[in-house]
Amino acid sequence: MVTVTVKIMSLYLVILLVLAYVAWIKWIYYQHRRSSVNLLKHVMNISSDGETDVRALVVTAHPDDECMFFAPTIIRLVESNATVHLLCLSEGNYYNQGAQRRRELLSSCAVLGIPASRVTIINHRNLPDDPSAEWSVSLTSSAVVKYVSSHSINMVLTFDGRGVSGHANHVAIHKAVRHLASTGEVPKDCVLLSLVTVGLFRKYISFLELPLSWLLPSHLCCVIGTQGYKRAKDAMMCHRSQLLWFRYLYIAFSRYMFINTFQLIPQELKSLKFY
Ligand SMILES: [Zn+2]
């Protein structure tokens, strides 16, 4: 009799803990919705009563990076009335599907809220979609800086040094942007941000990861709810050529479908403002 009572009590306790955890996630989500504009102003170094005129550039390596890794950010920036641009440094031609992948990228961007006029896809023989290719820092950084200056970009978002999936092309973009930060080739009021790569466990626990992202320090955190998730999923579905079985698992379980966190890449002098 005592054993049965203990078992029932334990079951209640587990249910209570699960409900409390889900409630905590909901609370964090609503807190985030309320504070996200101020967070954006803070990272842009704009006073809380100032106008937010964000002209953001997301720099990716391949068609599908934008929705696999950056969807929460793009969706939240578009919702905040930021002008969002995408610079994709290759056509994703590893399996000779470049033309199709170009079309898929434009459809995906349209779903996420980036019009085709703000999407640039580079097709350069020295920037191949190839994990074994070493992209030149000077070529990659010059493509980024050219876009930044011609479109008066004031926020650049890209991969961090681990590139989320570790792909060499992702890492090369990070190196190029870090190079720009150290040489001062981008305007000082342009904020450079790198997408935080998380470990395997955190990566595949979907929205349940939110409390960890919330608690750990980052300079920008972008979270989407069920509506945003549906849009991110629709964008993923535009990449028909990439929809292998494991992509469906990724859509179901990846935390990057719900949450993005970023760290600042400090510019030489600018870093003094933040630290
Ligand atoms: Zn990629």
C-alpha cells in the first residue's frame, strides 16, 4: 500500500515539474516579446526612446542556411520593422543543383519576409559550396564589406567560429567578418554579431532549450512562438532539393528553429563601449 502511494506521489511530482518547466518557458517567451525591441536598441547602442532604424544583413554560405539557422532572427527582425537583407556567398552547387537552389532560396526568403530585391546570391568559382574548400578571407570579407557600404548596413549577422554545423564555409565567413572587425573596414556604427553554436544536447531539444539560452549571457536573443515556427518550417519546405528524411527530424527537434543567440564581434575601438 505504501509503495503504491509513493509511486502515485512520484508521478504527481513529475507531472508538476513538467508543467512548471513548460510554464517557465512560456513566461520567458512573453518576457522576451516585451523586451526584444529594447534589447535590439541596446545592442545597436540606441537610447531607449530613440528610433530603431535597423538595416540588417544576414551573411550565409548556402541556400537553406537562412532558414535552418537564422529563421528566428530574420522573423523577429522583420516583425520589428527592420530592413533585412540576405547575402548568400554560394549557390549551393555541391551536387550541381545551383539553379534550383537559387530559386528555392528566393522562395524561402519570401516566406521569411525578405523580398527578392534584398537577396544577393554570389556565384564565384573561388567560393564553392564545398566543405573541403578554404575560402579566402580577403575575397569573402570584400564581398561582405561591398554589400555593407552599398546598402548602408548597420547590423551584420553571421556564424560564429564553430559555424553551428562546423561546415568550413560557415567558419570562413566568421573569419572574414572578424577580419573586418579588426581592420576597421566596416563603419564603426555597424554592429557585428555571431550566431552562437550550442552543443549537441542543447541543439536537439527544440524549444525546451529556451531557459538555458535565457540564462546564459548573450548580446542578442531572438525567440519565436508557434506562428513563427510555422513560418520557419514553411521556409524549410521551400528547399525541396534538400528535404531528405533527416531534415524532417531537424525541423522537429532543432533549437535553431525556435531560438537564436548572438555574441558581439567587437570592433577595435568599439569594444570599449561594451566592456
Ligand atoms: Zn550551410
